[in-house]
Amino acid sequence: MNLCDKTQELISGYIDHELNQQDRQRVRVHIESCDQCRAVYEDLLAIKQEMGNLQYPECEEAQLDKIMKEPVAKGMAIIGWFILIIGFAGFMVWQLFTFYTEPSVPMWVKAGVFLIEAGVLLLLGSVLRQRLIALKTDKYKNVKF
Ligand SMILES: [Zn+2]
């Protein structure tokens, strides 16, 4: 089987983004240099587009994921989480001298509000922790060959 046959066999998968990185690269390199295979690719692409079943490689979710993995966005998100947690903790401390020490507020209301706030703070903390762990492990995931 020559390179053109092999490429043309993979073109459909290439258009549908079903190939692994190696095959995708092979097809791309080949159709860039081979008129015949590029014509096959363009025809098939046109057909698939007309049929309306073209699968986009980067749906909104994948794109958002990519944007979120970008270092600046990542750093900003982490700073945002810190500000949110510190701000929320500060708000709780401020309440300690106002809301919690207010004699007219019943004890059970104070206890209820405290529990809700402690829960939110724990959740924020756990999400931030997961983000930090994901950030650390990400470094090795993005190694290119
Ligand atoms: Zn070819």
C-alpha cells in the first residue's frame, strides 16, 4: 500500500478528528505536499460540511479547557481563589465583632450562619487545593515529543 492509499484511507478520520496525533500529522504533512490527496481531502471535507455532520475539534468545552490551562488564566484563577477565600475569611472575622456579638440575634441563628459559612469556606479551600494539585501535575502532561 503506497503512501497515497494509506493517506486517503485516513482522510475521513482526519476530517472527523478521530486520528491519533501521529496519524493526524502524517495526513497533514502528506496532503500539504500531494495535490491528489489534497483534492480528495477537500472533496470529502466539502461533502461532510454539506451534510452538516462536521465535527469540530474544539467544541466550546475543549476550548474553554484550553483557555483555562493557559498560564496567565491559571495564575489569575488561583489569585482569584485566594482573594475570594481571604475575603470570605475576613468577612467572617468582621462578623465575629458585629453579627456574632450582637445580643439581639438568637444563638441558633448565629450557629446556623456560622456552619453555612464554614461549609462554604471548606468547599472553596478544597477546590483551590484541587486546582493547585492539577497545576502541579499539568506540567508533566503537556510534555511534547
Ligand atoms: Zn498522495
